Amino acid sequence: MLRTEPIRPFCDPNMLHKSKEGISIVSRSKVYKADFTNWIQVQIGPIHLMAIITSITSMREEAGFMLRVEQVSHTFRNAQGAVPVLQDINISVGKGEMVALLGSSGSGKSTLLHLMAGLMKPDTGKILIADQDIVRMSENRLAEFRRTHIGFIFQAYELLANLTIRENVELPLVFQGIRPSRRKQKAMHLLEQVGLAGKSELFPSQLSGGQQQRVSIARSLITEPSVIFADEPTGNLDTRTEEEIISILQQLNREMDTTFVIVTHEAEVAEQMQVVITLQDGCLVESGQSKAVEQGERL
């Protein structure tokens, strides 16, 4: 992806406004829409128009990344000394991409996942989600950010046994103070999407492993997060159920344009994603489109 230089302080940064509708130039109480296919016919004092276009284009390009990992390194320390786990990791994940982190045991993939999900902080580097650096956040701010921007799918499902599956799906919204009727509405919609609407009042113990993982997927989506991290989501499942879960994730990715980062040690699972990032001994050794994407298969 082409990148221009970031915005320089050639003008008041308040003149550039980014919103869901696009990027606008704000000047003298007037707002001018930025049209990237035609010349912008505006006059803003002595500022060179091309400089403004270049800066807005830079903001637009950067906004395309939902997740960026920049120069991240991490070391574990024990009685024997320091053990490097990750070394100078750089990753960019676009909005709506499905990315696999592939590696064997000890490669550093789970550590990287925990760092990106804000469960740990790296020794060095930046981790930006929706253009916000989670490494620099306080613990309270990070906890609030995780509640609204990050979803997590666990290998072992992590459902609460004393709650129905609908209540399990609703749980993240309880912490956000959403009213019960709205929580139930959203939970039932997601359970329908994962094929469990008819089992909403059952308890986790009454479901198969594959069904429990579907509940976990629905729960991860209910806050409409910026990105969902999945730690070996098919690790406890048989082959047929694994295929069903991957198919559900792909369908949700297409329908909701949700960004997924999935850790796996299985090449067969990784190749069903759009992008495969391979880690070995704490280093990124390969990153690129999956074979399915290269062959033009619809994911």
C-alpha cells in the first residue's frame, strides 16, 4: 500500500477533520468536502493546496489499517535470566481482513496475540488499534478500550456455567451498562447468525464443544469490536466441527466486515484465512496472502 509522509505542522491540524463521512477541510467556519478524484477547489490563505491533499491522503491511507504492530520486542525473565520471546515484529492488518498467526509451540505467537489484545505490554514498540496506541494507555483506560474495541475467542470457550448461553453472550454488554432489552435483542441476533437461536436458554453443559465455541464467537462480536483475536479457536474440536467453525468465522467476516486475527499451529487452518503471518523463534519469517487467496478462492 502506498504511503505518503505523515501530516507535518505546516498548518493548524484542526483544519483537517476526520469523521465516518470522510475527511474534510475546516476553515473560517466553513467545511469543504475532500474529493480524492478531482481537484479541491478551495482557497485557504497561503497554504499550498497540494500539501493539504498529500496530508489528507496520508490520513486516509493510515486509516485503512485496523491494527498496526511497530518494532515490538518482548522478553520473559526467570531465575536463569532473560529469554527473548519476540524480536522487532512489524505487522499491519487492514480493516475487514482475516489474518492467521501461524507457528509451532514456542514460536511466540500466543505472546504476540496477548500483547496485541492488551493483556500484556511489550518491552519496546507500539501497538495501534483503530489508530490508538494501547501500549501507552493506563490500566484503567486500557480496560475501557478492551471492553469496546477488542473481542476475544478462547480455545477453551470460557463460558460461565451458571448462565444460559444467551446470558453468556450478553455479558460484555452488562459491563457497558446497556439496558437488558437491548442486550437480549443483540444476543439473540448473534445466536441466530451462529445457528443457535433455538438453544438460547440452555446452559453450556448442555451443548457440544462446537456449539460452545459458537457461543464464544457470538460473545466476541456483541460489542461490535474493532478487531477480534482468537487463540487456537479450533484446537479442541474434531475435523468436521473445525471446518464448521472456520466457515462461520468466514461468513461473519464477509457479512460484518469484522477484522479477525487468529492464532493457530495448523497450516490447514491458516491457509483458509486471507493473510498468513508465520513466526519462528520469536521472529516474523514470512507474511503474505494465503494460498486460497492467491488461487482466487472465495473466502
